[in-house]
Amino acid sequence: MEEQLPVAQKVVRVCAAQLPTIHGQFEMTIYHDGTGQEHVCLSMGDLKGDPLLIRVHSECLSGDVFGSVRCDCRDQLTRALTSISAAGRGILIYLRQEGRGIGLTNKIQAYALQDEGLDTVDANLHLGLPVDDRSYAIAAEILVDQGVSKVRLLTNNPHKVCELRQGGIEVERVPHEATPRDENRVYLRTKADRLGHLLHVTACPATLTESAPTATGGNKAQ
Ligand SMILES: [Zn+2]
């Protein structure tokens, strides 16, 4: 592949081993990018042939490991592994870009601001940080390395679809909506309204619409 990717995005396959999980038998492959960051490719079954069911998941320590329901990451991760397992083949790429790329410390600082009423977008802006600093070019590189060129991508994020296509992957989007929880309904609504995610979450419970995250945000028109 000859995409003109910055050196920092070139990934190298480092090692692989079998990984039996509660979702079935996977192979776990470690890739290093140009910055030394470690990324994971969890694959199951035969990767050749029909378009492969995949998920590209960005690290969320609080959600993925501790089960935080401020976001929908854990639900989406579990759902993806369950779907891949049911299909008997597929890949989950786990990218180490915590907090939409701003890192754990900044994410928790942004949470503190959200506790005071800012939404997830305005909290990042308030801290002088990008709203979304993630890149999916590395995921495309990993897929190429795994010999995968056609995928059915579990996602609600159109940017992810675009970036994988730019990386030379043929992509069909498969909607991947977790069931909203009371604790993350406003967050999901914000992802839909302000980050362009394709979600059907309703503003639902009156208490939550009343405390919608625009109270101190200011620049949300409606
Ligand atoms: Zn999360």
C-alpha cells in the first residue's frame, strides 16, 4: 500500500498468540505504530472470502474495563465481540486512542466539566483540546496487513467509514447502536447532534431533557 501516511502512522506487526475469551477463541496480534503505541487486532476464524465483520474500537479505560455507563463504549465492545463470535469470523481492532484521542487525564478533566453542565464537546473545547482527535488510518493499515480488503464495519460513526475507505478498504456500514442508558442518553444525543454519529437515541426522560447539556455550553442553536 502506498498511501502517503505520516511516519508516525506506519504500523509494524510485532507478535501474536492465541487468546481464548468468554466470547470464544481469538488470535491477538500486537502492532506498534511510529510513536511506540501498542494496538491490538483480535481476529477469529477465516479472514479470507466474504466481506469480514469488523469493529474498530478506540480505547476507553473507564468504560471498557470498569464498566462506566457515562458512555456506550463497553456496551459497544461487548456487542461487537458477541456479533463476531456469532458470525464465527471477524476482527476487532482496539486502537489506543483513549478519550477520543485526548488521553485519560484530559478525559477525566473533561468529565469534571461535564459534571458541572458542559456537554462532551464543549468540555473538550473549554480545555483547549480537540473535540475528536482520533485517526483510523492505523486500522486500515492493520486490515491490509491481515489480508483483509472488504469489511462490514460495525459503527455509527461516518468518519470511521470514510477513513477506512481512504486507506483502501471496501466498507459496508453495519449500524451498531447500544441500548441507551439513563446515564448516557444525553451523551449519545450529543454524539448524534454535534459529532454526526448516526444514532436514533431519543431525548426521552423529561428529567434529562430538562438538564440537557447546553446549560453552560452556549453554542448549540436549537
Ligand atoms: Zn467510553
